[in-house]
Amino acid sequence: MHSTLTDLARCLYGDEYGPTAACELAGEHEESHFIERLTFADAEEILAMLRTLCPQLVDGFLPVRARNLAYRLLLLQRPDDPALIRAAADSLHLHGPDWDDIAEELKQRAEALEAP
């Protein structure tokens, strides 16, 4: 069993920046287990995973669907964090026009939170 969400994601998807530790379950992990663990992770654990596996926002092997879910869960936990809202918006912009409207709404929300 993996001790962190980052370790589980690294084992399941790989890591562009570092080696993947040997795992006795390698190849047997199910994405549903990762999604369940992500769903109940706290904000710090999710941020640690994103910062480790996708440090430049446009990189990493974490699938877009997992990255979007991670940001969504982060925003539910930290709805008033403008920097985090902007990072989520930037991620959406980078991964296709389907989410551009949502990304713009997020950017407006971040600006409104920072307005005097």
C-alpha cells in the first residue's frame, strides 16, 4: 500500500521527473482506488501531488481528468484562495477549449476575492 497520494499516483501513472519506486502491486492498481483516495484527501495532500507530479502545470503524466478532479476537490476545500483558483483556471485553459468558459469564471472569481 502506498503511504501518500503522490506515491499512489506515481505508481499508477508514472513520474516524468523522478523514478517510480518498485511496487509489488505495479500493474495491478485500479484507477478507481486512486480516485477514491483523491476524493477523501485533504488539500495539502492534493497540492503535494500536483506540485510533485506536475510542477510546471503543463507537464507530468497525471491524466487531465485526474488533474481537473484534483483542482475541483481543492477548490471545494479552499473556495476563497485566489492563487489556487487561478491555478485551476490555468490548468483548464491548457487542456482544451471545452473548459474555457469555466476557466474564465474562475479567473473572475479570483479577481473578485482580491478586490478591495
